[in-house]
Amino acid sequence: MAGPTSNSSPQLSVGTAVIVRAGVAEARSTPGKIVEDYGSTQQVVGADLGRDWAPIRRWAVALDDGRLVFVDDDDLEIAPA
């Protein structure tokens, strides 16, 4: 029997260099670094926001071009070394 699964991404953490692939720079791949993890906030609030706009995203990413974006796991990949 398999062990418990987790929705977290163990390879993604604050300080990880990533490529953002969604919603930025006209859909081009944009490099940056994770600067904050809001996963615990997502778990506490969940879908109980009382609204359907501006959902909480898991990661804050400082892009190399100076912008700050908020994205989820599916929007990121680890940057090549």
C-alpha cells in the first residue's frame, strides 16, 4: 500500500530558482526566484473566501525583470542549473 500523498511540492521552496510559464510576459517563459510560500494560508482559508475573484496563490515569485507574481505549482518549473 502506498503511503500518504501530499499536495506540496518538496522540490519547490523559498529561494528556488524557477521558470514561470503562466500569465506573465505574454506567455513566454520567465525566470525568477521564489520569495514566499503561502501554502499554509491556502490550507487555512481554502475555498472559503466568499468570492470567486483574486484567489490565493501558493508562491510569490520575484521575476528577474523586477516584477512580483503570485502563482501555483502548475505554473512553475525548476530552472536548469
